[in-house]
Amino acid sequence: IARDVGEDARNGRVYVPADWLAEEGLTPEGLKANPEFSPALGRVVQRLLTEAEALYERADAGISMLPRSCRVAIRAARLIYAEIGRKLEARGCDSVSRRAVVSKRRKIMLAAQALGELVRWDRPRNDDPVLPECDYLLRALRPRCQCREANLKPVGDSMVAVAESMV
């Protein structure tokens, strides 16, 4: 979302939370009508990046609990999207004037770093509650996984408890 604010606005779309825009004196309609970078919009993009980084860190423990067959791809995506955020920050959070990109070489380096997921077991436990936005994903896994319990833990239980209920 953060990298595509300008492109989305030029295409008549705004995915940035309207209340965050309002706090900076901006509106979705104004952004669509005049997609130009401003310090206020930069602060909104910075807020998106800060929130994204917190979610990336939160997800780190969970990635190590995924089936080995998908860990590397998920970790690579996490690393690449975080790198896009760092590129945006280096440019003053201007995602309107031009799109932030990660070079092919850097993507390959990050993908190689993600290969460490194949052997990693030492992630710290994350006992944070499952986010309501993620609960449906865990419930969708139930038919595909053999679970020790009849149902997945409800929203509010820790991510670790949910993952540990799966064999």
C-alpha cells in the first residue's frame, strides 16, 4: 500500500486509512483529484511503514512455524517488502513522485537470506493474540491440517497456541 499511494490515487483508488489522512488534513477525494506529494502525505506513508514493520516483526515467529515448503517464499516476501519500505523512507516517504523499487540483485540476496528458514528453529515464542484480520486464515487451514483439537483456537488466543494445536 505505502509504495503505491500515488499510482493508486492516479487510478482513482485510495487504500490509506481515511482517518489517518484526516488527521493530516487530507481526504481520499483530494488525493485522487490531486495526487501530489506533501509533507502531510509523507507522514501518513511513514505511519503505514511503521505499522507494516511492527506486523513484519510480529510475523517472524509464525513464519518458522509454517510448513517448510512455504517458509522460504513467505520469508523472502517479508524481507523484500520491508526493503521497499526502507527505500521509501530513504526518499522521505514520497511514494507519489516515483515508485520505490528493489533491484533484482538485492532481491536475490534477500531470497538467499530467506533460505535460512529451512533450518531455523530458534525463533522466540510470540504469545500475542491472533489479529481479527488473520483469524479467517487460520480457520481456513483447519480442513487442510490434522489438528490435535477439534477446533482452532478462537480469536484472542495466542498465535503460538493456534500453531501448536496443529500437527
